[in-house]
Amino acid sequence: MNKRYRKTIIAGNWKMNMLSSEVKPFIEQLKENMTKSKTCDVVLCTPAVMIPAMVKAGKELKIAAGGQDVSKFEKGAYTGEISAAQLLDAGAKYCIVGHSERRQYHGEDDMLINAKAKVLLEKGICPIICVGESLEQREMDLTMEYVAYQVKAALNGIDASQVRRCVIAYEPIWAIGTGKTATAEQAEEVCEGIRAVIRRIYGARVARTVSILYGGSMNAKNAAELLAQPDIDGGLIGGASLKPADFATIVKATAEE
Ligand code: PGA
């Protein structure tokens, strides 16, 4: 329903894995398993130092390079940080913000994530904004309330023309890297809820254009069923994005929607 209004996106999240020298061999292996996708945009979010290598190696398959985090500051004395301008300079088209690992290990809060999304938009980089509940929150039946809050906070002050360039990734924390995937029904329920939040703020015409991804142990086996859901417009994939054959299978699963 209405999927034609938005992009399907398969984004890999390499986290702190791989080396620049491994980018080209990875793409070569990917080429053995897939051709340039006509059904989705393919993105690989690598550690920032590998972005130029990804831009170069990914051209033929039309794979876009993405970052995994950005500083909320524009430039200056912020040792260890990377700015949106620097990501753009390296060739990034997308950048993840608010991943649960950043929230958990680096104390990132919703206000900071909102600021990061804004600096990316200013530079024309699409933010992939991650939201998702913990197992405790799910068990206490707080999932939708919490995720709705995260989405509203992340989009605070972002206008309708800019929100169309934002991607939301629903990643239940209990499903990340655990091998426990949300069922297609659970994932769809929350993704549909996220779209309803966007609809309430920006209206139906905007809400139907925003791509909402599912992430959390998405793999070659379960991708097709998840991607077939009406409000799931793609995936944010960790573990399986490190395996070329599996990642290619997930990309190809978008053709079956
Ligand atoms: P996973 O990671 O696919 O390994 O669960 C997803 C993510 O953290 O984005």
C-alpha cells in the first residue's frame, strides 16, 4: 500500500568491522551474487575511514556509502569527532544516527540525535534515524509509546520538506545481534505506528513518502517476509551485511515485494 511513494532501502551497518583493504574484495564477491538493483537503493554504512574506498568500489553496483555517526558540531576543537561536511567530503550519502549502540555505550540522548539529524540534513546527507525499545519496555507494553516518543524527539524542528529525506530505522534492541528477529507482525505493527506518528505531525502526504526500515537480525532467510509488510520499506542490516552472499540475497528479496 502506497509503497510506490517511497524508496526501498537496504542499508548495511558494518559497525566496527572490516578494513579499507577488504572493501574491494567484498564488493567483488557481492558482484558474483547480484547485479545493480532496480528495486532498491543499496547503502553500506562503514567506519568513516572506509567511505572513500566504498564510494570507489561501489560505483558499478550503484552502492551508496554511508557513515555510522556524526558530530552535532559544525567544525572546530572536537577531538575524535567527524563533521557532516567531512562525511560529505568523503562521499557519504547517508549516515546512521542514534543507533542503540551509540545510545548505550556513548550516552547519546534524543536531543543529541535530533541535533545530529539536523546537521546531516543541512549538508544534504540522509540521516538514518534509529529507534527501538528494550526487552523490558516490550514486556511492559511500552513499545509504541516509547518509540513514538523517540521519533517525535528525533524529528523535532525538522520541517516537512526535510523529513522526506529522513529514513527511520525501527530496531528493537532485543533483536540486534541476538539472532532473535521480531516477527513480521511485530515489526509491521511498530513501523505502521511510526508512520502514524509522522502522519500526525506532517500529514498523510508526507508520511507516505518516508522510508521506514526494520533492523535486528534481519538475514537472508527472514528478509522476504519482513520486506513484504506494507510499512516496512527496507532493512538496516548488521551481521548479515558482512557476508556478501547473504547481503545480496536480502537485496534481491526486495524484488519479491
Ligand atoms: P544485526 O544488527 O543485523 O546484526 O542484528 C542490526 C543493527 O545493529 O543495525
